Amino acid sequence: MLIQFRFQNFKSFRDDTILDLSATKITEHSQHIVSLGNENLLPAAAIFGANASGKSNMIGAFRFMATYVLNSFMYGGDSEKEPIDQLQHTPFLFDSTSREAESSFEVYFTRDGGQDTKIYNYGFTLKQNGVAEEWLNTRAKTARKSKEIFYRNGEELLLTGISPKRQENILLSLEKETLVVSLGAKLKIDILKTVRDWFYHLNFADFGDPYENAFLTYWIPLNCIKDRSAQVNMASYLSSFDPSILDLQVKVLKEDEDGGQLEISTIHRTTDGGTAQIPISQESGGTLKMFALYPTLQKTLENGSVLFVDELNSRLHPLLVRNFLLTFLNPDINVNHAQIIFTTHDSWQLSNNLLRRDEIWFTEKNEDGISTLYSLSDFMDEDGVKIRKDENHEKNYLLGKYGAIPTLKYLDVLRGE
């Protein structure tokens, strides 16, 4: 489970920024709390804020980190092979110092291993020409201090927790653009592979990006619905919000290494007691979105990983969003402790007794273009008093009490002469 994500100097986030999924000592919805490795963790983080306030950039920072971890072993090159272009980070561009400064990314996470449960602290900083710093520390469930696995600073690399034989392999192959974790996982070094695999199982869905939205909607892995039991499960999932859907009919048109091509139709009940077959492409936008979310939701729950969704509320009724979130918040369903981090404009989720105050986050951008991220549980009013659990959070948010709302002006440019 993710404990904390920390980053700095990425797009609109110039300063040190922390998203913390540790449970605070507030009392509401105690059933949400997952105790793992002596940590009390939360299954959800909802991020509210105005358009262009930085919500998508916050998820983008995590996605950038994950992508760099998974791919950096391919960056750099030698005389025999052209290097693959390095993934370039985008620093805060609105001041000259930040444009040239390093960007940093760091996570704390834990994996359920019973008595062997550990907490991992991994991070790195990037310059435009490669890795400036990288570190990995672990702490056992019963330990007070962390153990250093490796630390890298420029040309200096200390592989304290790696066997001497493996150290030689890393030192021979490491490029300035490549992460030790990424390379070490490729070399099948267990602890580095554990960290890489945690990132590998993360899932992202950006419904604000029209290209990714279309891809998610019309592409689905064959293994999700290629057998009859999987089709029944997906039909049951779809009928949970559209009772007229009775079943699915799936034809495999082509199989290949990328998944393949499917022809999918929904089977609906008709008024005369029969059934009608409708191509999935003709279903409503909301049904297509729930269809698109199914593979990532299934993988996230099975692996106990983290699902990041940008604009979860888009095209979905607020009650359907609530029902979707309950999949993560109900410990009887979410048995593997999966987590969801999502952005939304659906303020009703603030007032429906669904989320804890420490599961509610806001982004706000100031007049200099700098975004900040903060939790409702940490927010204090003008008198220095924290927000109570019995307040009307939706009303207060829309009135601007918590910030993170748009500054509205009349659209005078549209006024006729």
C-alpha cells in the first residue's frame, strides 16, 4: 500500500508537495483504516480543485515517476545500439531558478508479508541530462531504524545492501540516465525487482485526455473476457448500474501479442420478454466509461495495488461514483487493500458521508502559477480552528471556505454590443 508520495519541481508544483495516505487520529469511518506493518493507512484520496489548479499534474507526477522506473533501463546506450530517448521531466517553468533545478520524486510504501512486512522508501532526483541522486531504504515491521540498500549521488554509488557479485553487474551496466532500481530489476536482483514490481502494478486512467479516453473505451485485454466466466462477471458488473443489461456476447476477431481485436455486444431485455443485441459502441457514455474502468479495477483489486483516475466523475452519476468508491472503502470487498487516488469536480462526494476528512484533498494555484496540495484534515479556518466532522463540507467548499475553487468573472466578451 502507498503510504506517502512526495515530489518537487514538477510542472505547476514548484515546492515540496506531499500526498499522505496515513490515517490521522480523527474518528469518522474507522472501518476504512487498514493496519499494515505498524502503519494505519487509507484506501482512498479524493482530490478537488478548480480547473487548471494542478489536480492532473499531481497524478501526472506519480505517473512520470512510475514510467521512469519501468523504462529507464533502456535509456542511455553504447556504440552498438542507439539509445532510446530519455523521458524528460517538466520542471516549474515560471521562474528561472526552477527551470534549471532538479526535480525530485519519492515514495514510501509497504507490502503485506505477514511477519516479514517491510516499509520501503525509494526516490530519485533528475537533472535534464540524467539522474542526480537515487536512494532505497527499507525498514522491517519490528525495526526502529531503516536499512540502507543503496545511495547514489552523481558519480558516487554505495550499494550497501546488494551482494558484491551483483554490485559488479550494476557498476558495469549503469548509465547516467538509468535508475539503479530499473537496471537491478532487469538483472533480477530480488529487492530491486520488488520495488520495480510495485510500480509495475500501478494503474492509471486519464479520462481528461481524449486519446487515452478513446483507448480505454475501445480496448480491453483478451484475458479479461475471453472465457465465459469472465464474460458473466463483466455482465454482472455492467448490470449493477444498468439493470437492462443481461449478458455480453464476445467474438475474438484477432489475437496478437498486444491483446487482439474483439467484437463486443451487450444483451438487453426487451419489452416483450425477449432480448436484443447492441454493439458496445452504441452504449451511453457512462456505460462506456464503466466498461473502460473494468480491466483496471479488476487488476487493482486482485493485486492490491493503486488505481489513479483523473476526472472520475466525468459522465457518471454521483450515485454511481459513490458506488464505485465503495468498492475500495468496503473491507469485505477490498480484501487485498487496494487504493484509489482520483480527481473530481463532484462536490456531492463531500457531503454524502462517504469519505473521511483525511481522505479529502484540495489543489489550489496562486497568482504566480504555483500549485499547492493540502488535506481537509489539516486545514484551519481564519481563526486557526480545524474543520469539524459535522460541518457541511460541500457547502463550505462551494462558498470558498477551503479555497481550491475557481475565480469567477462574467463572460463580458460574449456580451453583444
